[in-house]
Amino acid sequence: MFHFLRKLFKIKPNISSKEEKKEQNSEKIEVHQNKFSPSREIDMKKFLIVGLGNIGPKYENTRHNIGFKIVDHLAHTEALTWETVKLGDITTYKKKGRTFILLKPSTYMNLSGKAVKYWLEKEKIPQENLLVVTDDLNLPFGTLRIKTKGSDGGHNGLKDIQNVLQTTKYNRFRFGISDAFSKGRQVDYVLGEWTEEEKAKLQERLDKSIEVIPAFGLAGINNTMNTFNGK
């Protein structure tokens, strides 16, 4: 009877502060669970592999486009088909329960971050499952180096990704292109094509480079670094 009258006249029950806190906490937990409903959960078995480069035949065989070249080589080796979509070309490579989304941004090098962020969010891929493939002037030709964080090193593509993601802590796979250029000729060098000597060695280096990608998803970043760095 009292319960009926309390409900009718909106009389609040005399709940102790301890019970009130418990009730508030349960409400917070419920809200927290709703926020991370299954439909919004990230996929830990999915990976975004971003090859950096500039679009168009003018840049296709340049040193700066080695990121494109590496993911293209994997796609060719595995008979994958590229699809032109929002902010780039993508294809999907699956191995041992892992899914690798290969992406070639169509934003040009200096705006790569926009495509990276969009596809991370669209595919619900955690940032630790991102691997950015790029050229590096500070490494001898063909040297491979995988890192989990670091500065952009003057690379405009990495700089934009860092600015968009608001962090320097993302995995990057650097392919050495060396710094064999004279003073003031850096832009011409990175946008230039490979020498005949480099071309002769490039196929073997590409074969080794595509091994990094499945290793990243299957063995983890630390094991991948131990296996391939300096190779």
C-alpha cells in the first residue's frame, strides 16, 4: 500500500548514500556497455597496410613510390584485384585467419593521413594494427626497417599521418632508397626513377619486403622487427 502511495505522490524512498552510489554506478556501467556494443567493436584480426606514394604514371617507377610498389607486388604475387574506392585503391589479402586491407591512398603523398584515418575507422581497425610502408633516405638502398614509433624524418606523408592521427606511435615499415644525391637535389632524387643497378636488385628486395606484411599480422610487430630489421 505504501509503495502504491509513494508512486502516486512521487515520494522518493529514503535510500542511503551508499545505496545511491551503487545505483549511480550501475547506470554508468550500463551506459559504458552500450557505448561499446558489438556493432562498434574493433577487429583485432584485421590489419591496415598502407603503401605510400603518388598516383599517376608520372610517379609509378620513382623511389618515392616504393610503398605503392611493395603492396602492388604482394597483390600481384597473391593474384589480388584492386578496387578504386573512397580516398584510394584497396584490395584484401587473407592468411591464417587474419585479414589484411591493402591501401594505396589517392590523396597524393602529402595528404595521406586523411585516407589512413578514414579506412581505420571504416574497417574498425585498431591503430596498433596499422602498418605504413614508405621510402627512407636515411637507409642504404634496399635496407628494411620496421619501427613502432618515431619522427616523420622530414617525410611529408608520415608528417601528415602524424598530424591527422595526433600521434607518432604507429607502425611504419621503411624501405631504404639511400641519399646518393648532391646538395639541393633531394626532391629530384626521390621523385627520380631507379638506376639500372638498383633495378637489377629491386626484384629480390620486393620479394623480401612482402614477407613483412603477413609476419606483422601473424607473428606480431616485435618478432617482425627482430626478423627483418637490417635485412
